[in-house]
Amino acid sequence: MDRQILSKAIEYVGSFFKNDASGHDAYHTLRVYRTAVMLAEKEGADTDITALAALLHDVDDKKLSPETHLNFDNARRFMTENGVDGETQNKVIDIISKVSYVGENSPVPDSIEGKCVQDADRLDAIGAIGIARAFAYGGSHGRSMYDPSVKPEHFTDEKQYYGNKNSTSLNHFYEKLFLLKDLLNTESARTIAEKRDEFMHAFVDEFLDEWKGEA
Ligand code: ADP
Ligand code: NI
């Protein structure tokens, strides 16, 4: 693959995600790109395919770009305009179509490159940055930070996961973020996830203690 495509993709996502305040700013994509390539190197995966899929993984996100999500129009257009061959395009689209978390039975990409991108995306949803992203997302979608009368739920499939409109940002930890460490594909990602998961648990414990007046 022409190395220039990756710098063009970095430029593209920089302008695509400019001004996003829902936890999907360009830095999210750049962190996923960096982490995915690091995992790909450890796993012996193709780093170019991993890098391109990581950079394009959110440009047709269901929540951000519902009108292009169905056919992954933005990713396809970017690749076509930059001369990416058909076979590579299909590999990248296959990855980004399966990367997102959509409930406990979320799909797993078939390729090792896709598994690295999925793990990188999930690592960015946990730990200190994951906490910040959850509250940024909640705020931008008008969700409450916490409401003790709203209990966390189980979402197994995409319909249930996206159908849930009333949950709170704190419930999101039980509904998704605490589950991610056991849903990772690679050993290297699992190792990184351990510390981040512990940190999130400490945060939520402290949050609830303060809420109850016990801290
Ligand atoms: P990703 O970019 O990792 O695929 P999503 O698009 O699902 O993640 O969501 C972006 C960020 O917002 C993530 O950090 C995610 O955990 C958070 N988020 C998603 N849904 C909710 C929610 N219902 N409440 C709070 N945070 C959420
Ligand atoms: Ni993402």
C-alpha cells in the first residue's frame, strides 16, 4: 500500500471529526490507529490494512453518520479517490462493518487485522479516557450523569443496545464498559485492559460512595 494513503487518511479524519464533542473527536481515531498498529505488530498482522481500517473505523458510524452507515459510503469514497485497490477496500470495509460494540453478542471481525482494530477501539472506551468519553457522550446526548432509580440493563443485541434511550452515563459502565475486558481478542490488549478496568471500578466505587455521603 502506498504510504501516502495513511497520511491522507490522517488528514481526512482530522477534518471529518473536527468539533466533535460526543467522545468521537479526531484524537479518538488517532489513538485507535496508534494502538491498533502496536497490537498488529505484536500479533504479526498486516500493519497497513490495520492502520487504514483503524483510521476509517468511525467515518460511517451508525450514530454519527446514519445516512452513510449502510453502505460505508465515506470510507469507500475516501479509498476510491485515493486509489486503494478493490481487494484492500473489501478487507477494510469488512473490518469496519464489524468493529463496533452493539451489545454483549457483538460481531468479531474475522481477520487478525480486524481483531486488532476492535481491541484498540475497545481499549479507548475504558480507563481514564474511557470515563471521560462516557460522560462526554452522555452530556452530548442529554443523558443524566446518574439516577439511582434507573437500573442498569443487559443488552445482548443491536436492537436492544440502540433502543435504550433513558439509561444514564453511570449505567453505561455496567452495560458496556465493565464487560469489555472479557470481550477482547488479543492477549496484549487484555494485559493493557487490566489496569484500565481496575481504575474504572475504583472510580465508580468512589462516585457511589460520594453519592451516598460515605466518602
Ligand atoms: P466506539 O467509538 O468505541 O465504537 P461508541 O461509538 O459506542 O464507541 O461510543 C463512543 C463513546 O461514547 C465510547 O467511549 C462509549 O463508551 C461512549 N458511549 C456510548 N454509548 C454511551 C452511553 N449510552 N452512555 C455513555 N457513554 C456512551
Ligand atoms: Ni471508535
